Amino acid sequence: MKGEKMTAKDVLGEGALNQLRQALGEERAGGIVGALDALLANRRLATLLFAVLDVALIVVAVKLFRTAVVHD
């Protein structure tokens, strides 16, 4: 996979893209496909952003749990 560019068409397949276009229309489907292509082109950045988001969600969950359980 290294050095190989993947597109939304590669990931979803032609049939799924056609169904998406029929369900959402050309304009909205084009926006989603464009966003997916950008995400696939920048996988390292996307992985980093999702990792940071995961850590932030865990911190928030721990704080909520502590406030719910610990009584002063």
C-alpha cells in the first residue's frame, strides 16, 4: 500500500458510488467522494487527528466518570 494512491472508487467500488449518486444526487455525492478522496490522500494526518480525538474523548469520559462517582 505504500506509495499507492487509493481513491473512493477503489474503496467503495463503482456500484456503491452509483448508488450514492442516485440516493444523494450528483452534487452531494461529489462532495462526499471528494472528502473521502482527500482523507485517503492524507491518511497519516487523518490517523493522527483521530488519535488525538480518541485521547480527548477518553480524558472527557474519565472526568465525567470521576465527577459522577466521587462525592466530596
